[in-house]
Amino acid sequence: NAGVTQTPKFQVLKTGQSMTLQCAQDMNHNSMYWYRQDPGMGLRLIYYSASEGTTDKGEVPNGYNVSRLNKREFSLRLESAAPSQTSVYFCASSITGSADEAFFGQGTRLTVV
Amino acid sequence: RKEVEQDPGPFNVPEGATVAFNCTYSNSASQSFFWYRQDCRKEPKLLMSVYSSGNEDGRFTAQLNRASQYISLLIRDSKLSDSATYLCVVNRISGTYKYIFGTGTRLKVLA
């Protein structure tokens, strides 16, 4: 049972480089989310997708773009990485996003130098 | 002010102790409530959902007070394996449902 799978697990980027974080879930969930976690800040929502074909901004969307490729996959793109984007990124999914449990991937540790 | 606030701790307690964590939320439109557990350098995992009537799962008891916008988690007979960060989470609809996390409370259970 894979659940939510994120790739890569670790990444080091130079300032100005771009990259895409991949996320896939095999639970047939409708809603998917991207969070970042920084010390003392908790998990903050970057973008979310309530269903296939829709995406919306969360609390901290600046510097990021997302694509809900299909029901299974939700990618996060950094077009021009900045040191402030050094963080741990978590992808999550839930059936509908209401009273349902959200399941998380193992996270991507990103360092921008 | 953060939408979901928790005491960051750390709470250092001896094995066998009872420990309580509190959480307040500011948005009265919040609809669902959860406690998640996060081990060091791991992803958050659901510990338990929180219902208005209160609910219990073994050594863990969660309470919700909607009038005061307050959520609590009680851990009885603490084990070493309970050492983790406990995240308070609320889910509200604002166009669509979103999970809003508190910053977490660190617990260390000491032998």
C-alpha cells in the first residue's frame, strides 16, 4: 500500500534554478495539498486542489506553481528557487477534504544555496 | 495572530504521567478537528479525530469546546514511545475545505 508518494526525498538547488516536486496518491482521493514546514512555523498550505482540474492558492503561494495532472498526481514547481524556499515540503491527500483524514507523503527536504 | 494556536512546549514528563495539550482556533467556521502526531523528520499521521461529544482511544482522550473554540488532548500513562510533536488541526470551508495546522507541541517522555 503505497499511499502518498513524493519524489525526490532530498534536493539541493542553487538560487535561480527550477525544479518540480512530484506527488502521486493511489487511494482514489479527490483532494490534494502541498504544504511547507519550517521550524517554529508549523505546516503552511501552499496550494491545494479540491478535485481534478481545479487548483487554488493557500497561505503561502508566492514563488510556486502547481499542476493537477490527473486524479492521482499533483506537482509543485519552483520556477526560480530562492534561499527562503529552503524547507521540508509535504504533499497530502484526502477523500473530499471535509471530515476526512489527510494522508501525507514522506516529505521532500529542499535546500536552496 | 495564528488561526490555530498551541503551546510549543517542550513538555518533559516522566513515564506514567498524565499530560494535557491545549489548542485554540480563531475561525468559528471551522468544521472538523483532528490531532496529528509527527515524529522527528517524519510525516504527520492522524492520531485521532475530535468530536463535539468528546472521544477516547485507549490512553488518549480528545475534547472539543465549540463555544470557547478550544480543543484538548489528554494522554494518560505516558510511554516513551509517545515522545513526538502533537499537531492540532482544524478543517474549514472557505470555497473548499482546507486543513489548517497549529505549530505543534513537543512532548518528551522520560524514563
